[in-house]
Amino acid sequence: MTLLRIKETSLDTTLGTGDFDRTSTNDSIGVPLRTNEDNITFAVITDSADGDTEDEETGNIDTLRITYNPREEFISRACGVVVRYDNIAIELTTDDDNWIQDINVVQTNIENESNIHVKIFH
């Protein structure tokens, strides 16, 4: 079993923690993008566990920086405006112990939240 934790780094907010192994039915993770910024950074931690002191993380941390261009799109008077994201790019901070092996941006524009946009291989 691999315990995976995702933290948004600027707010130091944990987005989620989950079990991912061969028997798990989890096959995807959604992360929020900011509507008023053009980038966001996440710490993606495998084998996540709390250390002996408060806020200590003992897992293997890989850092992903996502850049994009937010674009407002008017839907209707009833629905209002939605934000779409164009030119998605992801940068992995390289270190001596990266567990993320590859990143594949499948769709560079986000028009539908249900589609796969990025695949991360480990």
C-alpha cells in the first residue's frame, strides 16, 4: 500500500491523502487550479507519514509546478461565467530521489473537468 498525500505549497494546505496500490480502485486525483493566478505548486508525497515532530513529513516529496492561462467564458445569464485553462504545462523539480518518472500533458487546454488532462507515471 502506498499512502499518497498532496499539499498545495503556498497555503500549506493538504488537499487529500489516499491509498494507492495494485488492488485500489483509485485511478485519478483532481487538483484545483487558481482562477486568479497563472500557476500553482503542489508537493506530491509518496509513502507519506507524519514524523515525530509537528508538521514533519517522512515521505518522498516531489514538487510539481503547474502553469496555465486562465480564461473566463460567458455561458449564459443564468449560469454566468466559467473559467477555462489554456496552455497547461507542468514542471517537476528534479532532486536525487524523484519517484515521479514522467509527466504527460494529454490536453493542454481544460474545457471539461471530467476529462484526463495530465498523466503522471511513477
